Amino acid sequence: GPGPACVLGIDLGTTSVKAALVTGTERGLAVAQSCSRDTRAHSDSLEAAPQGMEQDVQKIIRALNECLAALPQEQLQQVTHIGISGQMHGVVFWKSDKGCKWSESGTGPAFEADKVSHLVTWQDGRCSPTFLSSLPLPQSHVSLATGFGCATVYWYLKNSPDFLKAYDAAGTIQDYVVAMLCDLKKPLMSVQNAASWGYFNCRNKSWNTDILKKSSFPVHLLPEVGDPGSIAGRTTCAWHGIPKGAKVGIALGDFQCSVYSCLTERTDAVLNISTSAQLTISMPLGFQPPEAPDPCSAVTYFPYFNGDYLAVAASLNGGNVLATFVGMVAQWTQELGLQVQESAIYPRIIQAALAQKPSKLSVHPTIFGERHLPEQLASVSSISASELSLGHVTRALCRGLVENLCSMLPVQQLQETGVRRILGSGSALARNEVLRQEVERIFPLPVVYGKDVDAAVGAAMVM
């Protein structure tokens, strides 16, 4: 007979797409199968180069189709619910009646992106501090930053107004996928994603339409908003063997789903270092964020589930800083006439750093700035001739990444909130023993690793 019912969780990340099939067992929920594909979707920005950061939506959807085609058909046929998360803040535009094309694939009907713009991602830098300061002040607890959906729309309004005229719908990349699966005429967005766009009031769950209309913002592009965990619709046809009529959840924030996949106790903090880095704690029940943000505060309050909030120190500097450092080392060796693959450099610099004790060398690693300090870049200080080895520099860099997070959400604040331990997660932390050593040195709390933070699994668990 048919197997047990499954929930499909999907995460549309910055560099990859992941799909996970989750099923109930006697011991609780378990991941039956999962698959990941790199999107390789980076695309040059024609209008906003070199600050623009865009991705090709067709490539993202292609990676999603490849993921689903790799999962077992017999289990996909048992899917009753689909939970979808993805990278927040970003924006993609489409024609509501022509956003995709459905066709038959080897594993059943599938869709491809059609009349769709590039995705302008959360990493986009086209909105300078001067440009942002020229925009109307939002009525929101979240400070506006470059890479936020509404800020990007304002940028197009000023610099390329004809671009916007070609589209009548907009959302995050995950909102787009939900709209295509359920054939939504008007996109539906969760409070989590709406807050990440700016100009959204979480207290009354509404867009700042009055403020936006006064400055000619195209408010017809704003999606309708619903609660995270609610159902957006049902699949309008079979999809890679998933039955027609499967319930599809409203799209969620990848960050919230990652936390949901591992956070079981309110006394836990989650430290995640992957492309970027976050340190997160649960706020007490009933907490409401302030009406207006403190522009100098490094902590943001993210809407979570069931009306709860997370306090998040969300750093733009994580594994991407280490990747930039490795790229610099590779470039230097190439300029010296040598060829070393970046993949070979990673283990060697970590090994070199493990052989060195912490030194006075200090690296402030914010090469990508921070949302609360966009113009503060990186610096190196306390340089002495005896501490310039690759090992010394790598260890100081790893320590600097952890210290930067700790400066954003200090240990004292963790302890005052009742945090008793830290759950360490993320690809950069998993692969880098030096980073783990520095976490344990800087945070005077027990640190537990191996908690797999997985937004795709979290999205499935929510359903």
C-alpha cells in the first residue's frame, strides 16, 4: 500500500537550493530524504554595477527542479504539505499571468521561470547611505537598509522607472515559487518576509501604504500579508509527482526556519556562521518590539512564529570573509607565479592557525560593513614582526569574526535573558576548528555543536 504521508521542505538559499522529505516516526519527525543543488545563479547587474548583486531566477528554478527530480518518486507521491523558505530581504518582479511555463519533465509536470526579472538579493549594495537617507522614514521597528525589497523598488523608481512598468507582481524568491505552485493572482507574503522588506509595521501587520503613496511608490506591487504557518493555497497541478491539491504554506524566512529546526529551549542561543553570521536568542513571551528602531543598535527583532520574536545580531560578515581571505591568498600566490587551488588553501590555513596560540594581532573583519554601520570597513591593528605568519593572521581573523558578533550581542545581554548554552551551527563553523576554539574562548557558556540548522527541514516542520 501507499507509504506514510510526507511533508516536503524547500529552502531557496543564497548559493544553493535544498529539498527535504520529512515524515513522522514513533520518535518524532525524521528526514527521510534530502537533496541539495548549487544554483550558480549569480548574474551581472546591468543597471547597478558594480554595487548590484543579482541572481538569475531561471537558474534557481532549474536547480529546484533538479533537486526534486533526484528525490524518490514514491515518496514525492505521498507529499500532502509543502513548506518553503528562502533568502529574505530580496525582491523579484514578474507578470502575474505569465510568471512561469509548465511543461512535462521526466518526473511529471514542472514549471520554468518565464516573464520574471532577476532576483535582487539581500547582498545588493545599490542603495547608498545617502540614497537611503533621502527616502521617507518607515513606520517600522526595522531600520531600512540596502538590499531590502522596498528600498530596491525606490531605487528603480528613481533610476529606471520603465523597468517597473513591465511587471505587476513582486515578492521574495520564495513568495514567487509559492505563487507559481498555487497560481496566486496576487502574491501572498508572510509577516517574516514583509518585515525584511522594510516599510512594514509588525504590530498591526500592515504596509506603510500612506507613507509610500505620498512618495509615488507603486503600492500595487506589495503582496498581501499573512501569518507564518498558515496555508497560502494548494498545488494547481501535479508537480514532479507531488499530487495536485497538496497544501502549500505561506513562504517563510530562511533564518526563522533555520532556528526552528534546532531551537527547543528558550534558554538556548543559536550561533550560526555560514555565508554570513547570526547570534540569536528568544525574546520573552508577549515581547513587542519598539515602535521605531534604534539606528545605532546592532540587534534586530525578527518576527518568529505564534507572535513571538527573536533578538538577532545579524552580521554581514561570516564565512564570506574567510572566503575573501582565501581568494586573496590565492591571488597573491598567482601573482608570484604559482598556482594553488582555493580548495587546497582552506585546510592549510586552518592547520597553520591550529599551531598558533592567540596573539596581540587584532583583525576587525567587517569588510562587508554592517547594517547598523554600513561605512565601517575592516582594519588590522597591533601588528608585530613576530606575529605575521599565515597561522597568526588566520587565527586573528577567526577571533575577529567571533568578537564582532559578541560586540553586537554581548555576553552580559545573553546572561540577562537567561541563556544557559549556545547551539553552534553553520557550514563555516562545522569546517573550521579554529573558529570553534575562538567561540569557546570568547563565550563563557557551554557550546553544543552538531545541531544541524536546516531551513528546508525547519520549513517542513512548521507545516
